[in-house]
Amino acid sequence: MTLRTTVNGVPLALETESHGEGPAVLLVHGFADTRHVWNAQVRALTEAGYRAITLDVRGHGGSDKPASVTDYDLVHQVVDLMGVLDQYGVDKAHLVGHDWGAATVWALASVHPERVLSLTALAVGHPTAFGDACTAEADFVQLRRIWYMLLFQFQGVAEQWLSADDFHNFRHFLGSHPDLDAVVERMKEPGALTAALNVYRAVLPPESLTNSVQLPPVPVPALGIWGAHDPYNTELGMTGSAAYMNAPWRYERLDEAGHWPHLDVPDTVNELLLDFLSSDTVKEQEG
């Protein structure tokens, strides 16, 4: 069941009850998705004794879609997550994020580590490591993979290009998504496509791609998971995250997965996540 409640001034769609009663795990989805992409992880976490919390981030699913581009910057996204934790009476949580959700949980763990027990990032590494990857490689592989981020800056033009001919270009762009038809149907809803694109416009204007976001080092244990068939993010953007850690860092490469490892190989992701959460270094954070 879905509860719409105002968090940080924006009505967000949450579960009416968080799942389970153990240590809290907040799972944050990425571009064009909803909280339901975590269904397999929610089941595994609750069966293992954790309390799983999911939401539709602002601009997605059942949550409101603010009109201003600036409403989608990382500050608003981070404050949203802290507001969700407050909504459930959670002081500290394990964070799990994918895509833009990964970028947001990296930021939260960097600037408000007092709310974080551990961090698991899927597909997207530390924001500064991502920026490093854009300029470090001689052939600029990462920059070439994110050509679309420049296109997305052009309001109206990007929407037209993606939605023309029954979302033909959108389907091609997101072609490896395991639930592509459902994503397209959501993007057909009024205002949905623009809202989903606004996070790119707010957080990654063109100049930011060669001027890395500077965040404090992450002082909590972190796990990075990257799929070898990811068409958008290079491995360097994830492995480079080690340089921005002040706590134990673990990296897992999944050769059988793409950009959505939690959908491509959910059992493998669940096994890695539960093993990480039960490790001694992470358990120490729970006290």
C-alpha cells in the first residue's frame, strides 16, 4: 500500500509501513524507476531480519513533480532521504542506491554520516570518482558514454527527441532495462518525462562533467557493485571511489549484469548485500 506524505515540502510516495523490524535499510532508485525495482531486495532483507524502507523519489512514480529545475538538486534529494528516515523514526540507516539514487546516498553519507550505518552503491560510484573517470582515460570512454547528458540539458528538445514515434529514441536509449515497457508507460504520464530529466539539469550541467563534485570522504563502510555490461558507466567510476573513502571499501564486479544488476541478477545482488551487511565492519556501526 502507498502512503503519500509531505517530506521536505514535497508529497512523496512511501510504503504505508516499512518492511521488517530490524536495522533499517533505505533503498533509493534511479532515473525513470520507482521503489518497486527493489522488490526482490525488500523480500531478501526482511527475511534476513532487516527493516526495508522504499520510496518514489521526487519527480518519479507516485511522488510529486516540482516544476523548477532547482528543486531536483542533490541538496533537495539528500534532505528528502533524511526526511523519510525521520518519517519512520529512524536515526541511522544502511543506504542502498542505484543510478541517481546511488549518487544521492553517496552525498548523504559524505555530508551527514551521523545518519548512515553503511552504503551500498549500484552502477554509480562516488560523484568525484565519476568526474575523475570523465577526464582520466586517454580515449574519454566515460565522456563518450554519457553523451545523452548534454542532450538532456535542452528543455523541450530532449523531451521531443525521446518521446517521438511512441518513445522510439527513449526505448533505444534505455534498451537494456529489464522492464522497459513499464518504464515507457510511466514516462507517457503528463510531466513525467520532464521531471525525470530535471535531475540531470539540476545536478549535471555540462561544465560539471569536467569539474568534479567535491564531497568530504565517506567515513562509513561501503560496497560498490558494477555490471560489466553497463552501457553508461565505466568501471573506473566505481573502482575510483576507493580514493574517497575513510572507511572500509569493498568492490564487486558482476560480469553477467548490466546497468540494473538488482534486476538482472537479483539473487546475486541479494547475496552480496546481505553478506556485506552482516560483515564485522558493518555490524560495528550498528553498535
